[in-house]
Amino acid sequence: MKDYYINLFYSDENEGYIANIPDLKHCSAFGSTPEEALKEALKAKRAWIEAAKSNNKPVPAPQYRPAIYQIA
């Protein structure tokens, strides 16, 4: 099963970790640890998909792949 790619990085500006899902526009989360940011991003993903479905909006299929994986 293919799932959405999640970017996870530390933000000096926010002094914490940001997790975002490129395929789901504006879907991101914050945490004080990488684990917390990932946990919150998974909650945000579920909420994003539920909101799209309840409003009859399309849910994009997972497509994003970081450049590092496109070389192989």
C-alpha cells in the first residue's frame, strides 16, 4: 500500500519540529520532538482527508517523492 510522504525537519524559527505532507495542501503539524510532530501530522492527515470527503472535495493520491528517491 502506498501512503503519503511526510517531511520532518527542525525549525530554528519555531524552536521545534515541523511535519508536513506535500500531497495534501497546507497539511502540517508541529511538535517539540520528531515523534510528537509525526503523531500530530498523522492526526492532521486524517482530519484533512475527512474534511475533504465531507465537503465532496477530491483527495489526491500519494504522488510526492523526494528527489533522492527519483535518482534510482
